[in-house]
Amino acid sequence: MTKLVFYLVILVCLEACSNFEHTINAHSHCTETMTSPTTISSACDIIHYYEVISALTENQKSQAAKALLSSATVDGKLSDCNQIKLAILLSAPNSVLQDDKTSIDLLNAFINNATSVTRADKIFAGFLKQFVEERSQIRYQHTKTRSLLKAQQQEADTISNELAKTRQQLQQLKSLESELNHQEKRITSQPAG
């Protein structure tokens, strides 16, 4: 019985693999089979660049950004590789250089216009763009929530101050009432005369 189950599992796995391989070959953009080794090539060596800048100090990152910007042409255009490298630098987490908007703009331009790069470079750029956009959205929501909380805290403080004033006025009214009652008793307790 155990052997039968084992053979059935192997048969199902082989069938699933053959269907998966058939599905992959059915798409015109996938020419590799599942059995061939896959190497991801990058014209810009961006994975290595990402590793390198991750280890840099803030000063070194600033120098790297200046070097990339100085490589621009007269009309301010960066090469495809320098464009994505600058986008990586500007999107680095916890960096003083972090500029999500500029990074997203550079990544959009790279994805839409870069011609001297590989498909893997564009896929990485798309992934990085998605990450930076999500981080930017989270920051926006965080800022919005903090602003809302601050407004609610101010409203709560205002209500608290008004409540304190109302309590003070109530205490003054009680004191006035007590004084009036005391004067009324004094007047009524005096003999008419």
C-alpha cells in the first residue's frame, strides 16, 4: 500500500511538472525549459551595486550620488545604468539621501525608455519602483494619521479646557448659591422691626 501511494505521488508530480513545462513553453516570451539552468544577466550589474551601496556610509553615498550626477550629459541625461544606480541610491532605506519621488521618476524613465539594459534590469527596476511607491504610500498614510491624531488631541485638549472652565463656573455658581442661601437665612432670621 505504501509503495502504491509513493508511486502515485511520483506520478502526480511528474504529471504536474510536464503540465508546468508545457505551460511555460506555450508562452512565446518563455523560451527556456525548466531543465535548463537559468542565469540572470544584468547590463548594469545592479544587484552588486545595491550590495555595495548598502555598506557605504552616508558621506560615501553622497559622493557616489555626486559622481553619478556629474556623469550626466550636457542636457542632464544620465546613461541607462547610471539612471537606475541613482534611483537605487535615492531609494536606500534609512539614508539621508532618500528621495522617493525622484527615485520613482528615475525608475519610471528607466523602465519606459532604457534600451541598453537587460530584461532582468527592468524587472528589478519594476520591483524597486513598487517597493518605493508602497513605502511612499505608507509614509503618506502615517503622516496623515499623525496629523489626524494631532487634530483629535487638540480637540480633546479644547474640550478638556472647556470642561475645566465649566467646572470652575459651576463651582462659582455653587459658592454664589451658598452665599445667597446664607444671606437669605440671615435676613429671615432677623426680627422684623
